[in-house]
Amino acid sequence: QQQVKQSPQSLIVQKGGISIINCAYENTAFDYFPWYQQFPGKGPALLIAIRPDVSEKKEGRFTISFNKSAKQFSLHIMDSQPGDSATYFCAASSGSRLTFGEGTQLTVNP
Amino acid sequence: DVKVTQSSRYLVKRTGEKVFLECVQDMDHENMFWYRQDPGLGLRLIYFSYDVKMKEKGDIPEGYSVSREKKERFSLILESASTNQTSMYLCASSLVAIQGYGYTFGSGTRLTVV
């Protein structure tokens, strides 16, 4: 049973465009929501994270929007660049265990 | 930087073989995790450990076991490898016992069972 649902599975964006990846969760006990970025041949690396007491967090071109009542959160990548091409995973945790979404393969065309 | 090292990048094993995947971290982290990564399924937790000689089942432990004899090393064992265990295996470690943040992943071991 997938507790964190992620969409879309793949995304193609032109350079300079906005990339949006969405996640929905079921477990209301989740209290930490990170996003991980994975390049080919590498393990995932923490990109940005949010707690449910805030609705938005921004770090550079990356923004997480969080809607607690809808149990949804999303990653926005502004001014997308070819170097952003990677697989992105949302995740959620209660305690120290992370539950991951299915992943989104982002391709940013030059 | 924390380094998590997985001993093999690629492995090819035969059905029925006993397979050991090794993971070592160099930052004295208490927590260590084994995930498998499959297209369209994301990362699924197999086993994790909060301390030496301590282990807990994750979401998909069937067919796997683990060993943590030393703090820095966490081994994943496939007792009798099967073709449905062909996958990318990722090891991670973290310092903080509360909350899921601060995971550092290794680069993964791509296991093929033939």
C-alpha cells in the first residue's frame, strides 16, 4: 500500500519553465515532508523539506507548497535548467522512517 | 561530508545463491537503512537499524535479513536469491533518531539475479 502518491511519473519542461511535481499522503501522523533529488548513478540527496506548520518553503529556485487539509504537497522548480534533469522523490515521515513516493523523472530541454 | 559506501556497484548472482550487500558509513551515525528502488515504485524500506545488533523490519522484509555487528556497517542478506529480487539496492544512514531528515544515501548496488 503506497502511503505517498506522486505524480506525474515523468515530466518534460523547456529551459526557463516551471516544473511542478505533486504528492498526496494518507497518514495524518506524518510530520515531516522532504524532497530528494537523484542523478543517474547516484543515490538520492536531500533537496528541500517542510514541516506541516508552514504552508510554503522556498530555497533558491525550489519551493515546497503544503496543504495540510488536503494532505497534499508539491515541489515547484522555477526557471528550470537542464542541470535540474533528475529523478525527484517526495517523502513523508513520522519518527525516523521515511516513506517515499514513486518518483518523477524530470527532463529539462535546452 | 558523510560518506556511505556500498561495496559493489553491480552484482550478478544466480537464483538460489546467498547474497551479501555491504554498506559502511564513516560518520558514527546510529541509524542505518536498506531500501530497494524499482521503476514506478519509488524507494521501499526493507530493514533498518537504530543501534548495533538491533534491527527492525521495514515494509518489504520478506526474503531478506540484515546484520549489524558494528556501528558503521550494515549488511543486507538475500538468503536464497530469486529473480524478483533483481533491483537497485540503496543503503542510507542518519544521525538523528527523531524525524526522517538527514538521510545520506550510498550510490547503490544494482543486483541482477539470473
